[in-house]
Amino acid sequence: MPNQSNHEASHEAPFEYEKEIYNKGLQFERPSLTFQSNKWESLAKDRLSAESWGYVGGSAGTGETAAKNRAAFQKWSIVPSRLVKAEFPDLSVKLFGEDYPFPIAVAPVGVQRIFNPDGEEASAAAAKEQRFPYVMSTASSTSIEDVAKANGTGKRFFQLYWPMNEYNHITKSLLQRAKKSGFTALFVTLDTYILGWRPSDMDNGYNPFLRPDKIGVEIGFTDPVYRAHFKEKHGKSIEEDLKTAAGEWASTVFPGHSHSWEDVKFLQENWDGPIVLKGIQSVADARKAAEIGVQGIVVSNHGGRQVDGGVASLDMLPKIVDAVGDKLEVLFDSGVRCGADIAKALALGAKMVLIGRPYVYGLALGGKEGVNHVLRTLLGDLDLTLHLSGIPSVNPKELNRDRLEKD
């Protein structure tokens, strides 16, 4: 377990991060990482290799969907209320019957060791320190068990890239390992059964899942059922043929074809806990998710990484919330870059907001402490945004569409 940091031990109010920096400034000390969230991307680009940057910074096709994600936030403006006598906002939420101090989670991002040698362990440890749920990707470069160890007593969810039915025994093994390691909810990504058309990766000839190493395939390489399957098929261990093993694992979790709604029943029979379908973008699919009895959905287009010319996730969020918000938990990701973005997504009905690329940029720039910085910055920004807007909590009775004006 990593040592507790001062900010974890004290559980200080989010806005106190600002005070901490100003107090250090009295001694002419400046922070090592910028607080300007719109600069993290360019700084990370300067730090990373062309391959690593192309993977995290790139989007599908021309990048239209990613651009729409960002533009969608600017369509909405926060309308403040004045002379509201209140303490700093109550940011706590209840999700799947459990209490969380903040309405923010760390989104599943794979292959994190290409951004920093400490990879997922650093991000999971930072999430625990900041009391954010950590969502672990099937495409991680660290095992399920090692991420759980780094996350310690933190809240954690497992994201599944879903093998086809002929490999249900492998899927079942992944779910059992995750449950044994303390992951409480299952996030099933629906939009990435094959990698999208990503020019930035193709320009570099770079697919991290096909390389003869453990980047992006470590969960498979440490899975006893997959190891036995590979040994039986090839008559040798994974370590004796990393290239073949990596390629076959990639084709197992990115099989090229989608599952059906009927297949969700297998997951419901083999997972004891909430199931969340990630990648919902239409009202019809949201209604179907509620109909089959899953506990939540993530309104997401994978940050624009999978389909070019797609609809902005934020544009669909209120429509989906109106259709199913009383039937299951609605979470959100795609395009979030600051506290105001988080506030707007919450006002439009999201129960919790997932942060993706920004924390990866923090990881690239400063390892675990870089992730800590990004998470603390976004949370402090949200805290003051609500406070200065006269919004006393993230409760939907107080943070809702009445707080917004559509431009």
C-alpha cells in the first residue's frame, strides 16, 4: 500500500487545494504542474512518444465526434443564484445504494504503462487517495490483482471488453477474479468490439495490443483459464510465444463482432453486483437497457475514439435521462475537461461523471502525483463553481436544468 498523503489523511474540503497553493506561494513556491486544464493535453504531447501520444490523443476519423463532445458543453451556461447563504456544496452522491463523497469516477483507460512506468497502479492509488471510484480497463497493462492491491481500501469497478460466447469460460474467469479482488460493479463496454478507425495510431503503425510484450494484455496473460487455453492450443506457454499470445488475446477481447441484448443474461448470471452498460447513445438503447434489468448505463461515445461523425454524448444525456432516469442510474463521460463541465453534466441528469483523458495526461506528466493533481484540480474547480453559483449541493433538487441556460 502506498503511504497516505496529507490531503488523503485530512480529507480536506476540495476548495482547500487552492488555499494550499496560495500559502506555498507566500514562500515563492510554484506548483510543478499547471492548474490550467486546457494545457494538460499539449504538455503531455510534448512529454510522450509519438506512439503513446497518438494512442491517447487520437480520435476516430477526422476527430469530428471528439470536437462535438467539447462543443456540446458550450451550448449550456450556468445561471448563478445570489445571496444564497450556505456552506460549501455537499458533493456526496448515492450510487447503486452506496454513498460516495464525490460525483466523479476515474474512467477505464487501458495500456497505462505506455504513459508512465507505474501505469494503472499509480492511477488506482491516486483514485483511492482522492476517494474517487477507479474503473479498471480490461486492456490494462497491470493485472487485476495488482491494481486491487494498489487501490487498497478504495472503491473500484471493473470494465469488461467482452469475449464472444465461445469464450464464456474466459469471461467467467475474469469476472471471478475481479469479484475476488474487491471490484463491486461491472462496466460492460459496448462500442469497442473492434478498434475504431484511428488515423493517429495507423500513422505510427502502432497497436499496443499486438506487440510481443504485456502492454494491454496483462489481464489475459495472468488469467489461469486463458493460459490453459493457450497451452492446450499451441503446446507451449504464453512466455514462449508472446507475439502469438498477445494477438490471440487481443482477438479474444476485441472479437470484431458485437454481442446481443440476450447475451447480457450470461453476465447477470455470473456477476454478483451492479451491471452498467457503457457506450449508450440513443434513447431506444437506454430503454432496452432498463427493460433487461441492468442497474446503470454510461452515456458515452468513448471520447470520440470509436466512430467519426457521431453525436455528442452531452447532447443525448438529457433525452436519455428523461426516458430512463427513474429506472436505472445514468452516468456520463466524453469530453469532460473542467469543473464546469462536470457541473453541467450533473445538472443534465448524470448521477456520476467519469474523467478520462485528463488524468492520463496527469499520469504522463507526473505519475501518481500527476494523477492526484488532476483529480484534485477538477474537484476543487467543481466545488468553487457550484459555490460561486449559489448551488448548495449536487442533489438533483438543487442542481438541475433550471440552473442552466441553453445558448
